[in-house]
Amino acid sequence: MPEQTPAILAELRTLLRLTEAEVQVAETRRAQARTEAVERELRQNAENARERARLVAAALRGRGGVPDVVTTVAGRLGATAKAGLEQAQPLPEALLGDLALEHQLQDRARYLKALATAADDQPLLRLAERLDAAHGATVDWLTTVLAEVALGGPAALRPTPLQAVVGKGLSLATLPARTLTRGLDDVAARAAGLRRRAEDRVDEVARTAGEVRGAVADVLVPEDELPVEGYDALSQQAVVKAVKQLRTPDEVRRVVAYEEAHRGRRSIVSAAQSRLAALAEEVVRA
């Protein structure tokens, strides 16, 4: 057995467990997508993660290892437990947890590249390079979403109902001690049901929040104070074009608030979110 083989097998097993967790995280985030375009992107991310898990499992089998059931289940349970625990966290904290997972996956992919190079294993090296690039792209995306949240939104992801409440100032310190000390197995068992209920409630909460934003927009954002001149007289395509030229997060928020209060055209809201993402990327790369 080559000297690097035990380390390679161990690393592939760890990558498989973490990638299974990544799949579950991507599926959880789909319910929090603000627009259809973001939901499609997250759905594709989940499928890409499944493909990476299949490739890692195949690499493990091809080198004499066995992708054991415990490894797969552990990754999924870990992500389920994370989904349950993060309900008591503001959205930025949950996203920072996602970011930590992606950084770990990228770092391990780079370690695998070194192992593959030492073993002169070219197929494994190509796989490691693919993993490195994929996780690097996800790190960039999550960093941008965090910047969107910091700028005040509209971010690509919206908080779950519980995260929205926690984000208003509640903390773990307000929870009963017995809740905080409950074991991981109990959390994992309860988290799946909690996630499903949260997903069902997200749309309802989003609609309610939209109504509230609309009422506020009627009072605070009259048409003549929008950053797009002659807004109501413009076509949908013209508004989308103008939104792409907005220069500040505040301008984007005013357009979204006004649009959601009046006509609710998805293409305009989506364009506004994309424009905020571009502004957030400028902040991240500054």
C-alpha cells in the first residue's frame, strides 16, 4: 500500500461526510430564497453537491475504501441538527456557519490535492481541483449574501420566522436552561420536523412582511421620491434597466418597498436584489 493511501482514504471519508451535510444545508436554504432565480440557483447547488458526493464516494471505492453508511448518515444528521439549532440564531450567524462549512470543505480539498500530488494520483488530483473550485465559488457567494444582509437587504436569503424574531434582539440567554442543555440526538430528531414547519411558514411570513412593507412604503416612499424618475410611467423593461444603474443600497430598498407596495412585479424585485448583490460584491472586494 502506498504511504499516502491511509491518509487519502481518511480524507475522502471526511469529505464525503461534510459534502452530505452541504447537500442538506443547500436544501434548507432553498426555502429561504427571496426570488425564484435564487431558489433555482440553490436547487442547482444542492444537485451539484450531490454529484460531488457521488464522485467522492466513487474515488473512495476506487482506492479500496468503503463509503460506510455511518459516514453518510452522520453528515446528514449533522446538517439537520445545525438547521434546528440555527433557528435560535439571527440569519447572519446561520450564514457564518454555512461559510465555515464551505471553508472547511475547500481547505480539505486543497489538502487532498497535496496528498494526490504526493501519490502521483492524477484522477484524484483532478477531483480535488474540481472540489476546490466549487467550494471557492460557494464561499464567494455566501460572503456576498452576508454583505447584502449587512447593507440592509434585500438579501438573496430571507430569515426563517424564528430567525426574524431572534434578529430583533432575542438571544440564547432568554431560553430555558433545559432547552440549551438538550442532547444532540434529541436536537437531530426534532430538527427535521422543525425545519419542515419553518419552511411551510416562510411563505406566509414573507407575504405578511410584504404587506407591512407595502403599508410603510405608501407612507414613506412616494413615487416622486424614488431614485428612478417617472417610475410609474415607465415600462417594466425600462424600470429593470434603471434599477441596474442604482448606486446605493438605500436606492435599491426604496424601489423594492415601492414596487412591493403597488404592483409586485417579480422581475423588478429580482433585478433589485441582483443590483444589491453587485453592490455587496463591491464592498466585499474593496
